[in-house]
Amino acid sequence: VQLVESGRGLVQPGGSLRLSCAASGFSFSSYVMRWYRQAPGKERELVATIASVGGNTNYTNSVKGRFTISRVNAKNTVYLQMNSLKPEDTAVYYCNARRGMYAYWGQGTQVTVSS
């Protein structure tokens, strides 16, 4: 089982970045996918969720209207489009897959928002 994030980068405030998470080794389409983030000295927080079917999404309040989670089951990939980035979005972003008692994590990818 693997979840591999990509798209790390340094962007200026107001900029955009798209993260990708490529999955392998499990039945991707049947798993709920989530993006979490962890800033230095803070607990890991849930950022966005997308259902396994139907495409229903949920976001933490601080990113609503700025971030979009999506998935392409045919590519076993989930995305996080991040727009209007703020310095407080700086964190390591983690991809998570969950179905029942089964849960998998990616290794994380660094996003830094700074001028």
C-alpha cells in the first residue's frame, strides 16, 4: 500500500498550488480520501474530505471557498487545489485513505506560503 503526495512548493500569499496523492495497493475507489495538514508546533488537522462515491466534499472552515478536493478514481489519485493561499496555510500536507478499520497515510509534502 502506498500513498505518494506531490506538489510541494513555496508560494507567495495569494498564490495557488495543487497537491496530488497517487494511491496504489488497495481499492482506491472504495475509500474515503482526506487531506490533513500539520503546522510546526500544532496538531494535525483535517482540511478536506471527499466521499468514495458521489463526490460529496467537506472542508474545514478556514479553507472553505479557497481549497477544492477532487478525485479521479480511474487514476487512483486525489487532488487538493489550493487558491488564495495565506501564510497560515503553511504546513506539511498529508493524504489519508480510510475505509472502516483500514487507514493509510502518505509521507507528507511541505507547503510554504511566504513573501
